[in-house]
Amino acid sequence: MRNLTERSAAEVAEALDRREISSVELTMAYLSRMTAEEPRINAFITPTARMALEQAARADERRRSGEKVPPLCGIPYAVKDNFAVEGVPMTCASEMLRDFVPDYTAAVCERIGAAGGVLLGKTNLDEFAMGSFCERSIAGPTRNPLDPACSPGGSSGGSAAAVAAGEAAWAVGSDTGGSARQPAAFCGLVSVKPTYGLVSRRGMAELASSLDTVCPIARDVEDCAMALTEMAGADPLDMTTYPSAEDFRSYLSEEPRGLTVGIAEETDGCAESVVRAVKRAGEKLERLGVNVVPVTMPLEMALEIYLIVASAEASSNLARYDGLRFGLHGEGATAADKMRDARTRGFGDEVKRRIVTGTYALSSTYGGGYYRKVKAAQQSVCRDTEAILSQVDAVLLPTASGPAFRVGSFADDPNALYRSDRFTTIANLTGCPAIQLPGGGDGTMPAGISLMGRKRSEGALFRLAAALERELADDVRKETGNRGTDSRGYVRDYFHGAGR
């Protein structure tokens, strides 16, 4: 039998319901795993061991009282450190917020807490979620548990690494242009980027308000469905949200026969393992009775627009950190001096780069004309994408152009790093849902594939993803050095020494 930290969240939920284990026992197992793995992985910025054990004890008491509890009750999870939890430091991996302790809790953490979730800690990220490799952080880089010489991806690299290393049953990440799906791909996991508005963003440090989404990262499709069910729904304090009463696990047993999936043809520049994974997934779907057709997506235009929109919104959102009211306190004789000092010391190079880019795009030099054209182009991409998705139930495409790259590979080449998001940004730009799952590998590391659907079509995506996960399980195992997923999707064999 596998150790507690090797099981899926759905498995341990069943074990908790049968009283085979207690939440306190489960939480102690994860805390022990964290103690062993953190020196090597560095997934967490702020562990919350005492809080976790207190929450676990309350979850056990709820079960002993006979209360009918949600599936997440008593299950330990981690949350990216750009979400607020009352009384716990929220750094966003930035010097600007090193000493900030919020007196409020993010909506998604409130929901998980009400469901009985057990918070193990806050995870590492690229500063203010700006990056794709989880190296730009005041806590230092996070390593990929499958190969510590490789990146776990970013910016939600800490959340993905924590799950892949067995330090958490599942985790919360944020996704502005692929920041949860790409780390999930690099670590052999599953992540769902929901329709914009399905999950409240209240209490999350904003990067780009019109693009940000809140995502679960887990070992398999079922765990993601279970987590998203609890996370989703309207929030009266976030007017971008809408109601949801769906149990997404109800879709997992539905066969995908009769659905239509388009395969994106734009795979130039992708590694052989990624091209093979996408092609094989299409073939598997055809055998399952899915109608598969080629489609052409406006990926390149979406990427270019995303880079401008994200930078412009980031520069606006970060303007509040002025050295006077929020964040690091600036020093100097005048308000301008204090602002200059705080922002010089408080922000890292990538944050400064995006602020400059975004401010330039919004500059009055253009009278606002340039940014209006960018937004008009975004609407064009949205219309083109909507037209494609009106003909198919989902589009199959790579998550990233290759498996995980080596740590430090893009330290001096930000433009190349930006291009690594070319398959993921279109979902954020259009507000559509997408799900990443392991599709194969290069013999050592996993390669991710994604399904993207029309707005509010998470049910169809879960139907397709669950079927693909079952069909691809053996191929993933063979192509990831036996560190891939089994038929339920857990990361295997790594916990028994592979990759150490």
C-alpha cells in the first residue's frame, strides 16, 4: 500500500470517511514529508504547521459529530503566496511585501476553509506572479521534484512542486497567462484554468485584473474536479463572479463519444515529445468516438496582445506600492524620493521591466490610441476564437513547447521565456476554460497537453480529460522514466527513490 502522501486527494477523502485514518494523522504525514523535502525542493515560503494541525483537529471533530462533510474536509493543501490568509505573511515573493501580514482572507481560502480544508502553508512563486520558472523570488528558486536540476515552471511553481513532491495533496495557484497550467505540465500534474468569473479573485494580489484566474493543481483529473467544485461560485464582493452549483466530478464517468475536438495545427518549434503527445491524444479520442478535426488558432497574435495587456494592467495595479501607503516604506526627504527608494529596493528586475513596458503602452504620448488598438485586436482574437469554438466542443493543443527546462536557462533572455506561454495565453485573453494533463514525455520528463473549451464548458472538458487520462496512463508511465501517472493519475515511483 502506498504511503499517505502518495495517495490522491479523492483516495484519502474516502479513507477519512471510512475512519481508516484521521486528518491529524494525514496532516502529520504531510508535515513530515515537507521537513524531508523542503531543503531540496524549496516549494514553501511560509509553512503553517500549527494552523494545519488545529484545522485538522477541527475536521476530525466534524466527522466524529456525525456531520455530513464536504469531500475536501480534513485534506491538507497548499496555497500560492499571492493569496491572503489572515495572520499569515503574504509576500508575493517580493521585497516590497516581505513584512506584510493581512488581516483578511482571500475568498477561495474562505471557501476551502469552510469545507474543512487544512492549510499546510504558502508556496513560492515568481515575484508578483511575473514569470514562468519560479526563480525570481526573495525565497530563492523552487526545484522540480522529478529532477531538481529542472524548473518546476511558473509562476505557480511552488504550488506544483509541493504536490509533485508529496508535500501537499493539492494546491491553489493563479493563472494569468499559463502560470498554473505550465507548472502542472512540467511536474506531471493536472490543472484547470476555469472560465473567468467562476472562482472569486477577492483577496488575491492582482497582476492583470482582466486575465487573472484561480486554479487548482492536483495529481489527477478527479482531484481537480473535486477542488474546483468547492472553489467555484458567486462572491458578492467580486462582481466578476457568477453562480455555480455544479459537482464537476459528475462528468468524469461520462463517455466523450459524440463530442467534437479540434487539434491546433500550430506545433512548429515544439519538442518531438510534445508533438507526439498531441497527435497520440487525438488518435485516442478518435478511438473513443470523438470527432477530431484540424483547426487554426490565433496563438501568435494572442501572445503579442497578452504581453501588452498584462504589462499595462500590472503597471496600473502595482502603482499602489508608492513607498507611502502600501508595501515597503521608502526613505527620502520628499514624497518623490520615498517613492523612488521604495520601488527601487522593493521590486525585482522582471517587475520593473513589466512596469516600464506597461506604462509605455499606456503613455499619454499616444493619447491612449495605442492601447485602444491593442484592445481592439484583443476583441478580434476573442471573436475568431469564439467562431472556432462554436464548431467544436474543445481544442486540443500543447501546454508548453517542451518538457521542463533547466534551472537558469532563461535568466538572461526574458523574450524567449515569454514565448514559452504561446499556447496558454489565449485562454486567459478570451476568458475561456482550459485543462492541462500529462500527455507523455521525452523518456525522462513529462510533456503536457491541454484542452480548451468555450466559456462555461468545464463539464465537457472534464469528460474529455478524464477519458484521455485513462487512455494515456500507460504511455505516460513509459515516457516519463516510470515517474508519470498511473490509471488514477498519481505521481509514482519518484516517492520510492526515482529522480533523487
